[in-house]
Amino acid sequence: NAGVTQTPKFQVLKTGQSMTLQCAQDMNHNSMYWYRQDPGMGLRLIYYSASEGTTDKGEVPNGYNVSRLNKREFSLRLESAAPSQTSVYFCASTLKDNSPLHFGNGTRLTVT
Amino acid sequence: KQEVTQIPAALSVPEGENLVLNCSFTDSAIYNLQWFRQDPGKGLTSLLLIQSSQREQTSGRLNASLDKSSGRSTLYIAASQPGDSATYLCAVRKGQGAQKLVFGQGTRLTINP
């Protein structure tokens, strides 16, 4: 039972490069989320998808785009990476709002 | 605006002790509250979810309580073990929708053998 799988685990980018963070869940969950976690800032919501075919901005969406490819997959794209985007990125999913939230193991991204 | 506070930021106790972790929130009109643990370099693992209508939830050595009127939740860990060492976070859901989930900063717990 894989749960929420994120790839890659680690990534180093140069300023201006682009990349896509992948997330897939095998729990048939409806909602999926992208968070970033920074020391002293806690977890901040970047984008979320309440159901297949819908996406919405969270607290810190600037510099990111997302795609809900199907019910299982929700990707996060950085079009032109900046050092301020150095962070640990977590994907999460849930069946519905009164259900537990399940997290992946994160992607540690460094932008130089 | 809902704010979630966890004090202390770090706690160190000897093995075998019973301990309580605290989570305070400013708006008592919540939908549910969830406790997570996070091990270094890992994601968050859900421990307990308390719905607004519930007062407590139990799982093994863990017991979480919810007092909406005072804006508090506690996570009780019985007979602590070194394997319980982790950061514990609480998250309060104010309503339906991802934007309504607010996380605390966490308490870093160390259990000393």
C-alpha cells in the first residue's frame, strides 16, 4: 500500500531552470494538495485540487503552476526557479474534509 | 483569522514518562482537529482526527482531547518510548475546503533512554 508517492526526493536547480514535481496517490482520494515547509514558517498551502478537473490557489501560489492529470496524479511545476523557492515540498491527499490527511515523504528542492 | 499555537516548541523527557502536548486555537468554531507526527526527513503521518462533535479519540498509547470552548486540544502519550521522538503537529480545520486547514508550528519531542 504505497499511499502518497512523490518524485523526485531531492533536486538541485539553478536559478531560472524549470522542473515538475510529481505526486500520485493510490487511495482513490478526491482532494489533493501541495504544501511547502520552511523553518519558522510552518506548512503553507501552494495549490490544491478539491476534485478531478479542478484546481485552486492556496496561500503562496506565485511562481507555481499545477495540473490535476487524473484522479491519482497532481503535479507541481516551477517555470523559472528562484532561490526563494528553496524548500521542502509535500503533496497530500484526503478522501473528504472530515477524513485524515495523508502526506508523501516530500521533495527537498534547492535553488542556487 | 484562525491561529494555531503549540507550546512548547521543544520538549525533552526521560523514557517511561506520561506526557501531554498542547495545541491552542483562537476560533472555537472548528470543523475538526488532526494530530500528526513528523520524523526527520519524512512527511507527516496522521495520528488522530477529532471531529467537532467529539471530545476525544484514542489509538494505542495516544489519546487526543478537544475542548472547543477553551480553544484547546491535548495529545497525551502514555509510557513514552525513544521511538516516540519526533515533531508533533496539530492542524485545525475551520470549515470545508483546503484553505480552511491551519497548521501549528509543532512541538519537537525527544524521549531520552
